[in-house]
Amino acid sequence: MQAQDEDREPRRGRPRSAAAERAILDAVVDLLETGEPLAGLSIERIARTAGVGKATIYRRWSGKEELFVDVLRHIEPPEPKISGTAGLSDLRVMLESLRRRGLAQRSSVLLHNVFAQMKSHPKLWAEYQCTVIAPRRVAMTAAVRRAVEAGELRADLDVELMDDLFIGPMLVRTIHRPDAPLPEDLADRIIRTLVEGLAPRPKAPDTTPVPARAAAPATRPSGKSAGQA
């Protein structure tokens, strides 16, 4: 097998590496789908199922935690593509991505079970928080900052607090209220509702009184007077 040959031969480029990685990730998914708990998966068993040596796995991942995080990325919806220059538009894309992940967890027994088990493994949960959740948070906060700079949001409020206000309703719907509806326009509704309170305040009208213009001096009529006629 190609993945087995990699253990005996020098690495010769990306295609072979990609094939081995895919085989390893698929092996973990296959084992999880059979009902194997995360705690019961060993590197040796994963390697045997994937048809590779343990050294092939350790060349890519330092341990099970890093491997399992990549497995989650493998089965979760992909990370969204954002412009990196827009504010509210990028924020909407990332909120929509959270909504889709919520739908995926509801429809996938595998994802649901893996996340439920992962929270009982502190090292794995910490690795997921560090390598997946934290970068998403940084990206969303950056989008809020761009929205402020573009004049889409108020500049006199705490940026991280505004970020919490945007992401909070989506997390409540997708995680804490598993029966709550996740309509297609949910991201738009969250942004629209919050922007009504976070948008820049309209400028107050100028109430400075305008000074009255001085009256023009009276002019005498031209021509001769009646006594001169």
C-alpha cells in the first residue's frame, strides 16, 4: 500500500504525505463510527487501521490530542473564507459558519458524540480551544474592529464586549438550546438587531443660534423735494 511504503521510503513530496494523512484521519473516523470511545483509541490501533506505522503518525502529530483535533476539522464543515478587509460582511460570514456547524452537530451522531466525549478529556478540550476556538475568536474580534474603523459600529464601546454580543446569541442557539430553530437568516437577524443599538449615533442637529443680520440703513428718496419744485 502507498501509505505503508511511506514508512520504508523517504518522503518524496506532498501527494504521498496527503494520502497518508487522509488514511489516518479516515481510520480514526471509522473507529469512532463503530462506537469506539476516544479513550479507547491508541496510536497503535489507529496506525494498524490506517495501514501505516506509528512513526508515520508521530511525524505529523505529537500525540492523540493534536490528531483528534485534526479529525474534528476533517469531519466538521470547513472554515469560512472571509475577505479580511470587510467588517460586518466578514462577521456575517463567520456567524453563518457557526450556524452551519450547529446544524452539522445536530444531524451527525458522530460529531455530537465526539464533542460530548471531548469535554470530559481536559487535554483534548484545551487543545481544541487553543488551536480552533481561539483563532476563530481572534478573527471575529478583528472583523468587529474593522467594522468600527469603517463607521459601521460605534467607536466608544468595548470591542471584545461587542464581539461577545454578536457571537453569544449564535452560541446559545447552537450549543445551549439544541432544540432552538436555526433559520437561514439568523446571522442577518442577529447583526441587524444589534446594529440598531451599536451603530454610530446620528449627529445632533446644530442648534447654535444664527446671529440676526443688521437692518440696512434707510435711504432718502432721490429727486427734488416738494419745496424745491
